[in-house]
Amino acid sequence: MPYLHYTSLEGIQGIVENKSMWASHINFLNDRKEWLHFDDIFHEALQNLEYPIDVGGKIYTASEELSKDINVYRGGRINDF
């Protein structure tokens, strides 16, 4: 599954070297569709992983288990939508 991210050469270098990518808080997004799109892609990616999977020494046998332990926004208010 392809993923597009607009950044500078320095930005992609930081992502690769640190093996992580940060995102803006969802209340600062221009459009709530940005979050909804990310959420769909993220959960599809979790479902497509080959389980069991070891994440930081913890073994996950299904995407639902892993999803519960990942800190993603699951409620509250996003720009009053």
C-alpha cells in the first residue's frame, strides 16, 4: 500500500534515520477528512500485518489487540464536526 508524505529532503532523512514520523495534532488539521483518511489507512495497514507480530517485546496475535495499545485519537472533538 503506497503512502504519500510531502516533506523536504531533510525531513525524509529524519524519518528514515529515526524510524518514526510525527504528525500534527488533529485539532490543527485544515480538514477533518485528513484525519478520517489517515484513520482508514492506518487500520487497513494494521489488518494487513502478518500476525503474530512482536512490537517492543510484546506479541500481538491480531490487529484489534495492537490497535488498542496504539495511542490514536478515538473520541472527543475535532474542530466541531
